[in-house]
Amino acid sequence: MNKFARIMTITIMGAFWESAAWAQSDPQSTATQPTAALSEIIVTAQKRSENLQVVPIAITARSGAELASAGIGSTEDLALVTPGMTVVNIAGIVLPHIRGIGTTAYGAGLENSVSTYVDGVYLVSGSASLLSLNNVTQIEVLKGPQGTLFGRNATGGLVQILTKDPQSHFNGEASVGYGNYQTVQGDAYVTGPVVPALDADLAVHASTQGEGYGRNLFNGREVYRTDRDVALRSKWRWSPGENTAMTFSVDYEEYAGTQNSTFQNAPGTLPLFGTPRPTSTWDIDADFQPYDSFKGGGATLRLEQDIGVGKITSISAYRRSEDSLGFDADSLPVPIETIAVVKTDDRQLSQELQLGSPDNGRVAWVAGAFFLHSDSKYDPSQVLLGGPLINPMFPLDEIDIYGDQTTTSYALYGQSTVSFTEVDHLTLGLRFTDEHKRLLAFEPAQLLGGIPLELLTPPIDVSKTFSRLTWRAAFDHRFSSTVMAYVSYNTGFKSGGFNPGVPADPAYAPEVLSAYEMGLKVDLLDNRLRLNSAVYYYDYKDIQVAHYVLGQIGYYNGAAAKVYGLDSDLEFVVGPGLTLTAGVSLIHDRFADFPNAIIDTQIPTGGVDITTGSARGNRLPLTPSGTLNIAADYRHAFAGGEAGVNVTYGHTSGYFFQPDNLLEQPAFNLVNAMITWATPGERLKFTLWGKNLTNEVVANAELPSATGSLAAYRPPRTFGVLVGTKF
């Protein structure tokens, strides 16, 4: 632990214990300030606003303020505050797993088993899920298949991001900050009325990193660096009457650098064609300088109209994103295998219509229809071969893969909750999904000397349709106004499809999940203590598993797995100003049958021996057997303002990256912390923050390849200061 880490740790612990002493010794604090109760959390998990404690679904919900205090700045950080969740960022693609369900495949047309929604809009592109959280009001993580109301690709659950709505009185906030690695960031949010009945807001985020976490020893240039990250989001809300509302929102984000494209030789492995020069964790030695860039955004129009018998909601959205990256795939400073460019273009158009029941009544129901058309393509993905990979008999040195997958999806759904008594409720839901997928692909290539040829003759033009019914049944009983228990049975479905990056592969089949769950939600001690727990059992079939061919990624189907476990969320107001939150997850996951698993055996002298075999009894990828997160947040009047201390700790027991269970991330611990002081009303606020204070080395990815396995890492210790204001 370096000097800063020691100073930061001592400062935080000293401030924390001094704060605790204030709470014990300050007569005003203990005698005149009552201990606050936990506030009610409103969620939209059943497409209507409800108290979290009466919804028969396992949900972790965090407000924007809680996320900021815990140092959660983007979607890839969510696992630190969500039990049962693992999130990695591979090549700029966010890959969340919930209770072991998710995917390690990424690229054009390859969607995740955990869906991401922003203000009710499904995001097809994994790149678009890498959001800077600069104007978020709440994030809800729904655990388990959401096959009825959300349906599409929510086999493992979903992440629902809710952004701030514009307000009818002018206000805002802004901040600027500086951190190590010469990182500069700024955020601003402003909202207010435009004309009567029309309100608007604007959120802006910008950051740049002047120094990378590491360096490319081959050319001396920096790597693991964000040159720029800019995000804009704006909402306009028109409310001509109490029964009518129209909200139009637009957003845009772009970033560039080497943060998502830096790969080096995986620990404990050797490349096929040589021994790499020793480097530090965040350094590389590559003849090709990595790069990555992303730009994307969209527009959404939401219409809400109360018609007496219910409320009609229409959500229309269009989104587009483009990203490009390149990297050295052989882990050596010689041109052997290079992914020179992976350029993806994703477009989507969606429309959803909902009709929901009035808030009062013995039956609460919602019905709807959903349409999506998406187009995801490589334009192109280019592989360059050199040195010993050039076959003298067939000297192929360049492959350009153009793969374009389109998806057209229709769904009808309905769900109702019947109140048999004031304390007994039965929920039934049903959804029918029909998806049509088409793949167009061709692969121009080049021999040494620039001789062109076509590897796919004729070009591929195939299509397939996948249809499925999914359903939900849940019964909940309220033992009192503060204790609710439920049992549920849910099914999830993720459509099959094609592999644009490996177009010669056969189509992969849909994966399905049957989930059994029991849960308990309790508020105790005059609503100062909240404990929500659930136990579950999953029957997971036809699992879509990633495989790798010359740096390209696709799906194939595993057989089946059994998963069961427990997760709990706890929140406790200990005393005036002091709140503890905690979460724990225990998972037992095993492939029950997987005879055709790809086994990537590391060869001691270098390279990987790729065979097939059984993965029966192996762990699912990115599934730790246990996780624990604990956070302490303390606020106290100090020096004419309010001082605050937040310390967030997370432990993960470790996990494997592939079904063969050979490449592994060992157990790790993460510590984030924040110290703040603000004047009344936060007219002026100072923040000292630190993330990954113990400088833990955690891999985002470990990818097997015949020429050698690659690894990419999360950021090291970072820290800095922020100065902000509210007005």
C-alpha cells in the first residue's frame, strides 16, 4: 500500500470514528435529533409505480445520490453495490451477469442475457450500455427472468436506469474535479420551465485522462487511457393537463482512447510464437498500438394519457451507435496476428404500447404490445496475419469480415395481480414473442502480394424465426404492514440467431430458463431496518456460450446447468446521520451436462490446444460462489455546514471466464471511499474521493486463443477532488 493509500485510509477511518464520537457525545445530536426512518423506495418493476417492499420480485434499487456516494460512475461499477451481480467490460462492451446468468460474448448482433433499459427503452447494443451516470435518479436491478413484462433477452434479469425528469422551477448543479493520471472531469445539470406546462433539462458530462495507467513498451505510447468521454442528455416534458403528458428526450455519448482495447498476455500463459518481455500489470509490449472509439445516442418520445379505465403509455425510440477498435492479438512485438479494426454499426427502432389499470381496485393489470427492428453489423472486422501464420502453400495475410444481422421482434403481453384479501395477492402473467433474424455476410480476403479472393462463395444469406411463450406466477402474503413473503415461478427466453463475426457457424438455438423463488421483505425497528432476502433455483437449458476464432467471437449452445442460491439486501439507520447498507450472495452453479464444450488447454511451451470435451460439473462463467458488499455513510453538522464520510467495501470470491474453468480471476476486494463537506443547501461542496484504494488487480477479461491467451484489466487505484455547487 503506497503513501497516499495509507494517508487516505487513516483519514477516512479517523473521520469515521470521530463522526461516531460526535454522535455519542454531542447532546444536540443525541437528545434533540430523532433517528430518521428509511425512506420508501418506489420502483417500476411491474410497469407501475409501487413500494419496493410490496413487489414480489428480488430487486436491488439505488438512488443517484447513493450511487454517487459509493463512487459508482458508470454501469460497469454496479456490481459493487448489487449482491449476486458481476459486471465486466470487454472491449467496451458491458457484460452484466445476475445470479450466474449472462454471457461472455460481445460484438455485432450478440445480445446479452441481462437486458439494459433507460427510461423504459431497451438497449440492443452492449456498447450503448456503458453509460456515464450523470443525471440518474435511480437504478433498479431486477433479479431472475423477467419474461412477461420485459421479455426480450431478460433471461437473467435486467438493469433499469431511470433519469431525472425536468422540473417546473429553475435549479441545477455543477461540479469540476481533478484526479491522478491527470484526470479532469466536469458535470452539469440544469432544469426549469420553458413556457407554462413545458419543462426541460440538460445534463452534461465530460472527462479526459492525460496519462494512461500503463505504457506500450514497444513504442513508448500510453495505454489504458481515456482521451475523451462526453455525454449529453436532455428531456422536454409537456403537461397540458393532469391526465396528459408528453416527454421527448435525446442523448448522445462519445469516447475515445485505449481504455477498452488494451490487451496483454494472460497471467500464467505463454504466446505460441515467443516469450513476451516482462511487463507490469497495465503495461503492454505490442507492435500494434491499440485504439478504441465510440459514438452513439438516440431519441425517445413517451406519451401518457389517462382515459379513466386506465392509462395508455406509448414509448417510441430510435437509437444508433458506432464503435471501432483495434489491438494486437498475439501478445508479442512482432506482426503475427492483429485485429486491425473491428467496426460495428448498430441501429434500432422500437415501439411499445401499454394499457395499465387505475391505481385503485382489487385487480391491478397491464397489457401491451412491443415491436423492435434492429440492424447490427461488422463493417468490417479485419484480421491481419503475418510471420509464422502465413502458410507458404496458401499465403493468406488479410481477412475482412462483413456480417450483418437484422432482427424483427413482435410481442404481446399481459399481467394482472388479484387481491383476494387485503393481505393475499396472486400475480399471473403471459407473453408471446416472435423474432425473425437474417444474416448477410461475405469475407473478402487477400494473399501476399495483394491477390484478392472471396472466402465465402456464395455470400451467406440465411434467416430463421424463433417463437416462445413465457409466463409468470407469483403469490404474496403480507403478514403485517412491514412484513411480506412471496413465492414465484418465472420463465425466461433469449432468442437464437447467427454469428456475424463467424458467419460460417450454424445458427445457435434459443436459451430458456425456469426459475423458482421464495422471498421475504421486512421493515423493522420503526422502519429503521430493512432486510430483503430471496432463495432461488434455476433450471437453465441450451445455454448460449461464447467461443473464439481468429479474434472473432460467436455463440454456440451448451447443454444445461442447475443454479441455486440466496441473496440479501440490508439497510439500517444506526443512529442520527449514520446508515449502513450491506448485501450478500451465495451461489451454487454447475453445468449439469455439456459434452461438446470447447476446452482451451494452455500449452506449457506456448499457445493453446483447442479441443472439445465435457464440462459437466464445471462452474458457469463469471459466477462467483459468494459476494459481499458493505457500506457505511455518516453525515454530521460541522463548521457551519455538513460533513460526510462514505466507505464502500466489496468482496468477490473469484470466478472463471470460460466453461472449461481454466482461465480464472482469483478472489478480490474493492474499497471505495469519499469524504465531503458542504455548506447549507450544498451551495458549495468539496469532495475527496478514492476508488480501488487497495490497488487490487482485477481482470476485466481473459480470452483464450490458439496463438495465446489475452487479458485486460480494470483501473488501478484512482483518487481525486471535486468542487461542486447547487443552485
